[in-house]
Amino acid sequence: MSHADQVLRLGYISAAGVVRPPGGHTLPIENPATGQILGDLHEVSAAEVDEIVGGATTVFRSTWRDTAPGDRGRLLARWAALISEHRDELAGLEIADVGHLPSEATGDLDSSVRILTYFAGIADKLEGRTYAQLPDRLSYELREPFGVVAGISPYNGNANFIALKAGPALVAGNCIVLKAPEVAPVLTFRLVELALDAGIPAGVINVLSGRGAVVGPLLSEHPGIGMVAFTGGPESGRAVIRQSATNIVPTFLELGGKSPAILLPDADLDTVVPSVLHSNYAKSGQSCVAGSRILVPSARYDEVTERLASFAESIRVGLPSAPESQMSTLISKTHRTHVDGLVQRAASAGASVIAGGAAATDGDLAQGAFYRPTVLRDVGDMNPAAVEEAFGPVASVLNYDDLDEAVARANATPFGLSAQIWGNDARAIQFLSRRLEAGTVWINTYRSFHPTVPFGGWKQSGFGKENGFASVDVYLRSKSVVWDLSTERELPYNH
């Protein structure tokens, strides 16, 4: 990939290095804020997937599985250092390709450096265990890599997704094939180029891309793939489960959310209003952990909805290149149509649009996929806005009369990824945190991630954990070894 050129040509990265096939199907790479075509992306064929997975298998067997854990860690640390050194360049690629604000792009890159540095540090600290101490018998566990694993991610956090999948997979001794999102593939390719520059052998981290419906099954159903780690929407997650059944391989799934944000009666609105809205509008709402269902005590409902609407209307939507911009574009006009369609269906079902609810197309925004920060009130539990993940800047406000109702309404969803509680009543916080059906509960904070704290969903938000030692466990399989140490034994058939 030539970074000096204005037009990008992306192929795939494999054990053969960076490859740009001359033919095949290509997809345009578009700047969603301006409509500018940045280049094109090669969609891999079945034969190319065979080549990529086969090359990774060879590298796994010949090199990576026998690389000392400490050496793996040192290579990951060098990769993290190179990402940090190239921070400005990488942020520019992500801003142009995804439309994030500069602070959002650099925040993701800094997070990816922390994640890779963390996994580099635990590479030589993974342990097994011994089992029951029986006389004349030694029983113990070996934790071994799968071989070649697949990592499939969406576009909204490229740097984080790469680190969260490649970091633990490589520490565990696997090679990995990453599917870059077809709508925003540039950063994934460049980060893996930096991995090669860091000294990680070609074929350990591989990248391919193409339309999900075409390339996803080629990768998930490939007989050379030992497990699949997937981040994305629930329908795609179900497809991955079906595809993984072809060869009966395990999966890790981090899927969507309709996360509740519960305001307690004593919540400080000066803090809560901007915070809970930012949890919805960061990355233009393209976030699985958006606090998209805001639950408010009935006695404060009118006050809170008015303040939320007023604040939402004050948020400056603009080009990511404009210093005054506080929210940027959605990934595409097609996705904007989806978000607006959900808002209109919510209104038809009885919700009131009290802020936003329309595309932003004035001035410099005309060529992009911008949407105004939206707040809905009078939202019932069966309203489309309370049921479906918008993946856009749409916040719904619900009410409750007591904590039991707050729990019931918060849990009235098939999702269970995260939840927020805002307030200072310790008894109420403990009551809610123990009863909310979510993999992560944030108290007086939101979007608070750290490499040491496992993160993963409940219910239809998926299964498995990212971050921490638990994440490495996802990429290891357990083998029991039973060793008979007896020197005298009664042999069978010796009668």
C-alpha cells in the first residue's frame, strides 16, 4: 500500500507478504464525510483464501507455535511501539476512511497500544494446572493453540478490534487471518504492515477482505480455520454460528446491544446529561455499548428530557477536519437511511422526536452521511427504538417509578452487553448492579475499558471475553495428560 499516493490499492497480506492481485472483483473505498473515492479494495476469491490459510498453517507449524512466549511478547511490544510512532499517520487514514473525529481516531490507536502492550507483558505468564494428586499418577493440563484462527470485525473501532483479536491470539501461539471490513479496510492493512515491520513473521497475521456475504463464509467454513472470533451485528453473528458448524469449530461472539443507562433520583444532571448523550453520540452513535435507553425517574422525566433535547441540539455536527466539530458522519448514506428509517418507525409507533430526527445536509455536509443527534421521548418497551440497535446517534428516554420497574424495563431486551448507573445511592447501585442482565455494568462512567478488565456480552449480545487472561483462554484449547508412574502393576489378561 503506497501512502504517498492519493489512490489506494488494497489486495491482501499473507505469508507471501503484501500482495496486490491484478484482477478480480474490487470494491470502492470511500470517504464517508466527503464522498471522495480513496481507492479500491480487492475481494479475495476462494482460491486466494486457500492460499492465505494454507500459508498461515505452514508458518504456524514451522515457526510460530515453537516461538518462545517471551519472544512473542517482545514482538507484540515492538508492534505496539511502531503504532505509537506512526500515530498521526494512522489517525489520518482512519479519519478519511471511517469519518471519525481526530480525537476518536487517536483514542482508538492509543487504546490499541495499551492492549498490545498488556498482552505482550503476559505472554510469558500463562500457566496450566495439575489435577488431583493420585498415588502413582500425574495428571496435568496442556493449553495449546488452535493453529490458524479467524478474526472478523466491523468498521467502528478498527485499531481496537485488531489488538483485541490479534493480541491474545498471537500470545496463545495461533496465527490469525483478519477480515478487514469492506467499508473501511485501510487501517487494518496498514497496521498489519507495521506488524511485519516489527519483525512478526509473514503469515502470522494475515489480512483479506471483501463483501461479508461472500468472503465471510469462505473464511468461517474453511477447514484450515480452528476457531472464529467475530464482532458485529446479531444477524451476522447467527450466520457465523451456522458457518462454524460446517467444521464444528468454536466461536467467540461480541454482538450488538440496547444498553440501559439508569438515572437514580439523586443523579447530578450537570454531569449526567452530557455524559449519557456522549455515550450515545461518540463515533456518531456507531457503538455497540451506546447507552441508547435512558431510564429516568418519572418525577424527573420532563426535566431530564428537556435538558437532553436542549443539549443534543447544541452539539455541533461537522466535517472531521473542522476543529469545532463535536460529532461527525455515519459510515455511509445507506446506513444513514437505515438509522432514519428506525427513527421514523419509532415516531409512528408513538415516540416523540424532541431533538434531531433528520439528516444533516447543509453546507459542507451535503456530500457526506451526517445525521443530527436525536432524542426520543415517550418510548415504550416494544417501540422499535427500544428494541432495535440503531448504530447511530439516537437516544431514547424511558421512565420508571421504582427500582423494580427500572430493572424490569432495563432487562426487557434480548441484548445484554453493558449498562450504566448514574447516582450516589449506594444501596440502589448495589441493588441494580446485581440484577442487571449485562456483561459489564458501569457506575458513574461509561465506555470505560481497560486491558485487565474482561468485557463480553450476555444473552444475544454474545459469549466469550475480551481483555485480561480470560481473553487468551478464548484462543486456547485444553488437553489433559494422564501419566501412570507406577512401577508394579497387574497386567490385563495375565491369568
